[in-house]
Amino acid sequence: MDRERIQKVLDERKEPAFRAKQIMAAIYGQRISSWEQATSLSKELRDALVDVPVSTLTLSHRAQSKKDGTVKALFTLADDKEIEAVMIPNGDFRTVCVSSQVGCAMKCSFCATGTMGLKRNLSADEIVDQVLFFEKELAPKNERVTNVVFMGMGEPCANLDNVFESIRIMNSKDGLGIGARKISISTCGIVPGIRRIAEFDLQINLAVSLHAPTDDVRSEIMPVNKAYSIGQVLDACRDYLRQTNRKLFFEYVMLSGINDSIEQADELGAVLKDFRPLIQVNLIPFHQSFFEFRPTARAAIERFQSIVLAAGIPCTIRHSAGVDIAAACGQLALERKDK
Ligand code: SF4
């Protein structure tokens, strides 16, 4: 919902303050698709709102994996820019991966979104509406979105005010009612952002993309490392753990011949050893096809995992969802642009 435009209509009509709450209840609670369905509002108010779209997003493309049911949605925004969101079903979980920006300025060299550059930040409403879209899709099956991860297009810590505001709406009982512990922010290692998340009053999860155990390799694949080195990122992570007492996740995308050697697994174990056992490393199989990077073979990922585990660090291999529908961030938007 576009709260700013809705509020303008309410102000023009001098509606009482509780009307905004009624509208929130219609949109987030009743999950209306058109104002006509908002029968708690007067006919006059519904007519006055008719030019304000119920959602800030228009679905422009939808793809569903035949293999695992993952759904990827491409949305057009009011200014014709495009973003993506993904819903990953896994057992009882329905995890939605949301975008926080149109494009991204961070230019990680293995990432489709990074090649687009940054177009603009998303508003809190545009972020929440991605989750709401999937809530509406799941409703006929009596299912709900269970988890939200900020791992789509964009760097959440570069748009943290709007990201925090969106999390408040998702978490609020007047909003989507999703538990804070079911919401995760993933950052490429923006140190001031990690420090702000540590101060945030809601108990959300944090994942930090490390992707290499040494500054030389990390700087090669993640330009952000030149601004915030591994040492600075880990210092902020140490403070985060001290302040929050919450588990911290390190993401590590496996790129053949770049960051996946036995020596690098040893180095990763050494770099993270004083974090044991409060952290978890998630190894991410790479499956994009736009770049010169190649995926690490499964056996080599498992060997890497066993070395990290032997160092006493919990380490999992992430399940690759939606490979057949280009579900990695930025892929679908780029593919469609190419076409
Ligand atoms: S991996 Fe994340 S931070 Fe890096 S360019 Fe892609 S969207 Fe941006």
C-alpha cells in the first residue's frame, strides 16, 4: 500500500485518524485486491481512493520451478522500474526473499544485480508489498509466509531506514504479523549497517556475506572490501554478538578456483575460530550463468565443509532453490532485459 498517497486522500477529506488503521486492516488483514472489497470503508471513501493502487507493485512476470515449487515474481513499480522477489517452499516453511533496492551499487562480480548499478532505494511500502503478494498467493492453500530474508536485489544496509520501517510493518500485529526472529537481513559487510542492526530493537537475524577468508581474494570479487576489510567486518560482528547474544550467519558462495581450495577452507576456519560456536557458515552453491565464474563441484563443496566443521565451526551447504527459473537475485530481470 502506498501510505503517502492514501494519507493525502484522507487529509483532503479530513477523515478521522482511525481511518488509516481501518485501511491497514483491510490491506494487511483482509488482504484486499481492490478498494471495492474494503467494505469497512464508506462507499464515498472507496471512490475517493480509486486512483490509488492497492499495491505499489504490478506483477509483470511469474515463473514457478517444476523441481521444487520455488516461485519468482518480477514486479513493475510506479516509475516503471523492475524488481524481483522469490518464494521458496521447503517443508512447512514458506520463505520470501525480498529486494531492498532497484539494482545495487556494490558490484559484487559474481552477482547479476551488481551489473545493473543502483537505480534507487525501495520504499518500506514497496518492500512490504513483495511479502504481501506472496501472502495473497498462498492464502487459497491456507498457507502463510513464514520467513522473510533480505537477500534479493540491493544491499539492505544501504537503505536501512526503509528496511527497518518495512520490518516494523511486517512484524506488527496490525501489519503482517511475522515474528522478528523469522526475518533476516543479509549484508555484504557494510560496517555501520551491522552496528545499526545490533542496536535495532527487534530481534531479527543477521547474515554477513564473507565469500573469502583473505582481503586480496575478497577485494577481487567484492569491491566493498576496499571500504570495509575483513578485519573491520569481523570486529563489527564481534560487537554485534556481544550486544545481541544472537547467532550470526556467514554466507560463502562457492566459486571454482577462486575461493574454494583446501587452503582457503583452513584459512576460513582460522579467521572465524574465536567466534565458535555462536556462528554458522552457510556454503552457497553458485548456479548463475552470466559470468566467467564456474560452480564448485558438489564433492569439493563437501570437502570444504568438512574442513570448516573440523575447525569446530557449524557449517551447512545451502539448498539451491529454483535453479531452473533463474531464481538467484537479479537473474530474471537481466534475462528478460536481454530478451
Ligand atoms: S551480491 Fe548483494 S550486495 Fe553484492 S552486488 Fe549483488 S545484490 Fe549487491
